[in-house]
Amino acid sequence: MTAYTATVTVRLKHGVLDPEAETTQRALERLGFELADLRSADRFEIDLEADSTGDAEDRVDEMAERLLANPTIHDYDVEIAER
């Protein structure tokens, strides 16, 4: 078994309202920053052991599909790094 760290980034799909990002964007614009767009995201770091990078990615994909993201409204990315 090899130790891996998986990083899962979960964000709302385009077209889904993101009130947190809208509020933050307005605040940044009031401070003088010009933005084309801003989106919020959640990031999860998961330490796990697996037989291979592919096995680790499969397990983390299942975690994301079952709990970390709602596939109806979220997109997510998974990055796997050996520790």
C-alpha cells in the first residue's frame, strides 16, 4: 500500500446561483478591484492508502459522488499526489 493525498475541489456548476461569491465580488469591487467574475469553491484534502494512483482516484471519486459533491449542482476535480 502506498500513502496518497487527494485534493478534491468542489464548485457550483455555471448557471447555479452562488450568493457567497456574489457578495464577495461586490465587496471586492467596492474596495476598487475590477473583476470579470468570481466563484467560490470548497477544498477537501484526504489522506489515504491505496494499491495504486488509479485505485486512490477511484475511491476519492466515489467519496465525491456520494458525499462531498451533489452532482446535480456541483462540478469537482480530483488531484492525487503520493506522500
